[in-house]
Amino acid sequence: MNRRTLTLVLVLLGAVLLLLAGFFATFERRDVVETTPAHGEARYNRFFALQETLRRLELPARSLTTLDPKHLSLQSGDTLLLGDDASRVDVADAARIAAWVRGGGHLLLSPGAATGARTPMFDALGLLDPHPGDYACSAFDDAQTSKDDDKLRLCGVRFLLAGAATTAVEASIGDAQGGYLFARTRLGKGRVSLLASFAPISRDQLKRAVAQQFAWGLLEPNRGRGTLYIVYALDGPSFLTFLWLKGWPALLALALLLGAWMAMRSARLGPLMPAPALHRRALLEHVHAAGEFVYRRDGGRSLHRLASDTVLARLRRRDPACAMLNGDALYARLAERSALDAAQVAQAFQSPANAQAFRASIITLARLRSRP
């Protein structure tokens, strides 16, 4: 290795060492938390974080999509969070839940779109005034911080309580005149907590300490006494039932379209028509083409010989006396039978010299063959 090559290698090695030294001098190891989209049950259950938080605190919690008593066996001391639209609760379930609340249960629900409308659930509870309030927001923060970003906002349409329920309010956000965003009132031995919106305790809001404190306060009446049942959605009727009850106009229209299509296509359901005959050339054309081919091959001599043999064979079958005749005697006999000139008949049996002679001979042989 010469000096120039050695110098180049040392320079490259020094550059690599400098780059490595700069990398390790400026490199900083840091843990980064990336927020990923929700998956599994957290994707469709907006109260999944609340459920898992309570389970880690060793408090029983279950998520359901039905109010069926086989799955939702409510006992005194339990808490029911009805996270779906309360107007979807039927009369029987509403009466059963209201009786359970009066026996010592705690019900959390949101008036939502039911504000100002009569629904079986609120009719059974008898708490909600049918006159809706206005839209409002209320912000509250953690006692340990005062940053605006850490404030929790509760927004929604204010609701009003009936006269008797207003006197039994234990905790509230709002007042009886302007309406409430949150109100917890007594009903018999139990409690009913009405919340304008469940957004503060839904999805990832429980990452914030102020939301955790708010959720903990919502569950206060029966907290630690029984099971928290979270009904995050209510299953509707089966698809076939829904289609029969709500989709009958579409079914009727489809039936009419199907009948019209069958009527339009019914002309093709009769007997099968015979297949049309395939196009082919006439037999006479094939015979003519074959004759032209044979004529071009030997000038018509083979065709003339076949025609002559055919006429003689037919004559011998019709007139056995001609079987012993040959030459001029035979031609004379044929001329006598066909009323033709003997010289013409003799010329017809001679091999033709050209096309004109061939045509004349064939015409004469055809006339001889047609005679009886």
C-alpha cells in the first residue's frame, strides 16, 4: 500500500469517527407516547374507560346492551347508568326500573332529546317538567389547578324538574328557575341523577383528574354497595321484525316491480321454437361444381363415358334384346326407339373432341335415357 492510499484511508476513518462522536454527543433517548385509535370494546362502548377504572378499584361494573331482566337483575343498592336515549325504553321496562329506583336503586340518565316530550321512562319516574330550558355550559376545574385547559365543561340543554322533585334535590348544577345541567333527587328510597350530557365521563375524558372526580361524585349514592350496570346502547328489534314493521312500503314496491318484470318476461316462457335450418348450398350447385372439376381434369371424357355406360345399362334392362347388339346395330336400335337419327346417336357415343361436341353428346344421351 503506497502513502497516498494510506492517507486516504486514514482520512475516511477519521471522518467516520467524527460522525459517530457527533451522533452520540447529540443523541437523546426519550420515551414518546403515541395515541392510537380505539379498538375492541373501547371503539363502540363510550363508557369503557369508566368500567375499567371501577374494576381496577375492585368495584363491580358490567356493560350491557339490553334491559332484559335475564341479564339485568337489578337489586337494591345497585346503580344503573342508562347511556342510550331514554325514549327507547318501553313501558314495561320503564315501570320495572322506576319500581327498582323507589326500592333503593340509583339511576343515572340524560333527558337529551326527551326534554319537552312525553316518554315512558320519564312518565314512570314523574320527575321531568315537559318545558325545556335553553342551551348552556358549566365549567369546573380541579381544586389543585386553575388552568383553563384543565377545566371540565358540561354542556347541553337545561331541563326543569316537576314541583315535588325540586324540593327533593340533593345536588345540582343550575337552579329551579333557569333549569339544571345536573340534578340528583330522591325518589322513594332511591336516587335519580339527571345529567344534560354524559360527555364529561365518556371516551378518553377520564384521563383528566377533574373528570375522574366528577364521575366519582356521580356514583356517590350507592358507590361500593352494589353493582354498576352500564347500558351504553339498547339493541333494537331484529332485522326481520324491523323490516316487517317499518319496511313494508319498500317490500310492497319490490313485489310490484317483481310482478311487472315477470309479466314482461312471461312471453319467453312458452314452448321452444324449432331451430332455424342452417344455410347450405343447393345440391345442384355441388353436382355442377363436381362436374366442372371432372371435366377440367380430362376434357370431359370420363363424364362422357359414365353417361354412355349409364344409358346402355338402362337400355339393356328395359330391352333385353339389345344386350347382344353392338356398334351400328345397337345405334340403329336406339335410333328406332328414340325417333332420332342413327348418325346423331352414333356421334353421341363417340368420345368428344371439344366442349361443343361434349355438350351435344350429353344432350343426345339425356334424350335417350329419358325414353321409355
